[in-house]
Amino acid sequence: MSKTDPDATFMRMKEDHMGNGQLKPAFNTQISTEDGFVTNYSIHQTTTDTTTYQEHMDAFKELHGHYPKESIADAGYGSEENYLFAKENDITPFIKYNYFHKEQKKSWKNDPFKSSNFHYNKDKDCSYCPMGQQMDKVGERTTRTKTGFIQRVSLYQAKRCTDCPLRCLCHDAKEERIIQINHRLKDLKNWAKELLTSEQGLKHRSQRPADVEQTFGNLKANKGFKRFLLRGLEKVEIEFGLLCISHNLAKYSVNMAK
Ligand code: SF4
């Protein structure tokens, strides 16, 4: 807990002149933008972006009376919980996930030993390893995330790895290889991948940095907003809201002048 501001969390700031990362009291600020205008903002007391998504979307709904039709975000927001939330609320998620870019590479696609490349038979609920061995389901694992969301992972195990000629390339565990599949997440990621690689997805992906990132750039670099002047969540929310309003008004006046 920060004694300067008990409402703040600690976040890693940019390095100092000696190259050391700085851990300082901070709030996690999130914005939605459209054509460079801030359409929603929210302030969070968590360090990771993933857990801010739903709260941010709820704030959008409170402000506009509905969820956005589409949501474009980087890999920091691509989680099972967030995809599911988007699905349940009719939001089309152009949201990347970890390994989205790596998965597109030939080296990833052509690696037969990556468990994600193993063939899965839905009817028999089993997987097949590169030797063609059937890997039967041997169990399930349930985990609860920090937000209380339940994730289910199925485990599939090979039967005879000992004499396999591919063993040295496949794995170095003492026992037979076990792979984990989160079926729901796999389906949600496939959905996101389909969206992200569509014509609309490519357009959104190229537009995203020019939209939201340039807005953050304007707030930080042009307006010189590097730290909050006020303390406490409530006041910080107001301060950031005023900053967003000033950004929108300045942008509007420039557009009008044009
Ligand atoms: S080491 Fe085991 S899992 Fe890997 S290819 Fe051989 S039999 Fe299949």
C-alpha cells in the first residue's frame, strides 16, 4: 500500500537514467477511442490490463446506454473470461491473444511437436501425437482466476513414449507425455483469430495504434500529463475525466477549423 495514496496500486514505470525500472504508486488508466475522440475512460487499481476489460465495458454501457458493437484491443486483453464476456454481450472482439503473431509463423505451424498442432478427435475426445499414438483423456484440472472465473483444462496422455524414436525431439519428461487442452478457450481463440485475420480485422488492426495510442501520446507528450495532481480514486477519476474532455474539445475545434 502506498502511504502517498492508499487507493493507488504499484506499477512499474519507465526506467530511470541508470536503466532501473521504477516501481511507483499509480492507477491503471484505460480509454476507449473512436477517430481519436475519447468515448470512455476508467481508472483501475490493478496492474494488469486483462482484468480491467469488463469493468471498462460496463462503464461504457453506463455512459452510452449500450455496449460497443465491436471492441479492438491488443493481446493484453485477450483472455477466456473477456472473450466470453464479449460473446454474451454481443460485442465482436477484435482482440488479440498471447501467441497470436507467433501462431501465424511457419516455424510454429510446421512444428509437429507443439501440442496445439496435435490432431484432436472431438467424437472420441482424444488427441493424436506425431507418432500417431492415440492420447486418451486422463483427467481434468479446474483453476480459479483472481477474478473468480473458473477455467477447465482437459489432460491427454500418450501411452508408450519409452521406445519412441521421436522422443528426443518431443519431450524430456520422465513419464509419458501429457498435453493440456482448454476446449472453450481454444474455440474462443479460433473465433478471435478468424475475426482478426478477416478484411475488417486487418483494417481495425492497422487503425488501432493510430487511434488509441496517438490519443495516449497526445495526453502524455503534448499535454505533458505525466502524473496525477490529486490523490484518491474519486478525485483521480475526475482529474482524468477533465483531461479527456479537454482532449476531445481540442480535437473537435481542430476538426471544425479544417
Ligand atoms: S514421444 Fe510419446 S508423445 Fe511424443 S511422439 Fe513419441 S509416442 Fe508420441
